[in-house]
Amino acid sequence: MPDSFHWWGQDIQFSASGDDLLATGVTELNQRIVRGLLTPPGTYIWHPTYGAGLGRFVGHALSPEELAEIQSLINSVVMVEPDVQKQPPPTITYQHDATGLLSVTIQYIYAPTGVPQTLNFNVPAYGS
């Protein structure tokens, strides 16, 4: 079932005819992963355990423990998605630069087609 085309932090997109633009396939999956990572736990009324709440790490120095927690949260959200192929498992890489920007790259196989995919996003924190 298609989902509304809506990237976190942006407006809902509409088609040229004014209808809701729909997301399907890899785009829908990537939107679901990002939404799961950024939604604070306990804020989705129908599923109180939904959401990793990565937003709480934005804007402050990341301790080694917090970085490990981020890695665990990202892995748990990615692995719960049925359209992410489990074998071989996704590869998640992290790069933390001197400005505090944590760049995350998730490489996975889209299970319905068997085609490799890449999802990139940043967690802007300060310090190392």
C-alpha cells in the first residue's frame, strides 16, 4: 500500500493535479526508516513503542556511549523493516567529523527486487 510522499521535516508533496503524491517501493521504505529513526518514542498514540528518537542527540557533544546507542537504534529500526533483506545484513557506516556532524550511510538490499540500495543522512551534533 503506497504511503504519502513526505520526507521528515518537509511539507507533504502534491501531484500536478493537486492530489497527494504517493511514495512506493524504495522511496517509501527510505521514508519509513527515517520516520522510525526520528520519531520520539511514546509520541505515536497507536504504537507507543514506535520510534528511535534520534532527534534527542542533535546539537550536543556525543559521548562514546551515545554514539553506541545511536548505532544500536539505527540497526534496530533498519532490521525491523520487512522490505530490508536480512541476509546479507545491511551495512551501516558512520563518519564523525571535527564539526560534530555524524554522517550515516545505510547500504541494504531491497527485498522485493533484490536490488542494493543506499540511504544517507546526517545527525548534526557538536564535539567528538
